[in-house]
Amino acid sequence: MAVPVVIGPDVTVGAPRELFGAAGMTGYAPSSDGQRFLVNVPADATGATAPPITVVLNWGAGLKN
């Protein structure tokens, strides 16, 4: 999210807006000069979804076999 800020005798903060949004975006990082963002998206971002996550419970019990 981003908001415009005007600093004068008083500080005025505008309405928040979405900074950027991309289908399947999984992360971002600002450049060192603060002027750009590196955004991690799938090569085919049309209708992209995150891959499933597998959670293995009681994995330590399988080590004893």
C-alpha cells in the first residue's frame, strides 16, 4: 500500500492505494536507490496460482524404521 504525504505547516496524508498487484506475485524487493521493485512472478502470470504446500506431521517417527 502507498499513501501520498504532503509536509507543510501540517502533515496531510492522502487515501491509501494498492502499490502494485500481480497475479501469482510471491514476493518483491526494492532496488538500492528506492526507485524500482524486483517482483517475483511466474513466467506465465495469466491465471497463476501458488504451488501447493505439503506439511509432514510426525516425521521423526519415520526415522526410527
